[in-house]
Amino acid sequence: MKNRVMIIGGVQAGKSTLMNALLGKERQANKTQALVYDEWIVDTPGEYIENPMYYRNIMATSLEVTHVIYLQDATSARSVFPPQFSLGIPKIQIGVITKMDSPLADVERAITLLKNVMTQGSIVKTSALQKEGIEFIAPLIQLATEQDIRQFVKDCNSPYLMYYPQQ
């Protein structure tokens, strides 16, 4: 894959679990202590977004990628991202909601939280453990324009996939 994606999100939000699922690796996710480069994915520690002192690390790493996944845990009532955070990273935006299969999940709240972070882009509802919604992420990362992504979302017509803002 020629494109590369950086995954950012809070501590314990499911970034490493998502990365393992995307790469087809059956391994236990461990706490990410530093940037992890694996094939076409860059996994970041949750502290990078939860502590503004580390934002410069996110900005620097974004220079190495074509896409950024803004990951929102569906079981969390809060967002770790400042409003409109994506404006500071001029890369293709993908929102990913994790843990949608949890009894504590509130997917609609998670969508609302992502809309406060992203200016536009696809939003994918996932369960890495159940392998639901995951199949849409790699194809999205292969696309190079928002127009192509919008068309992909429309063509898929899946309950796991939406484009924000709707057109």
C-alpha cells in the first residue's frame, strides 16, 4: 500500500487493537509507549493527544502520512480532541468509532464527538474484536481525494459507514 495512516486517540481507546485487526495480526494489544510503525500504519500513544505538550509529535508525524484516523471510543462520554483539531493536520480525515459492540457503547454520542473534531470525512463504526466495519478502513486509506472517499461511502451503502458532512 502506498498510502500510510496515523491513528490518534485517547489512552485505552482501541488504537493498537484496531491496528492489529487492520494488519490481520492475532496478538494481544499492549500499551503503546512510543510511535509504532508497522507496514502502512503508525500507532501513537494516547498521551500524545491527551497532553497538549505532545501535539508537536502528532504534527511532526503527520508529515509522514497521507491519512489520519481520529479514533473515538464509543464507551467514552468525552472526546480527548480539542474542537476542530483536524484543522491543524492537512491530511485526509477518517473518523473511527471503536467498541461499538460494548453494552456501554453510545455510537450516536461518539459520532457527535467526532463531528466536533473533524471538518469533513468518512466515519466508520467498528468492532475490532468482532471484525465489524474494519473491512472499510484499508480501502478508504487507498483513496487519495475526498471526492473518491465520498463516492466510496455512497457506493458501499453500509450502516457501518457514513460521510460527514452529508451532501
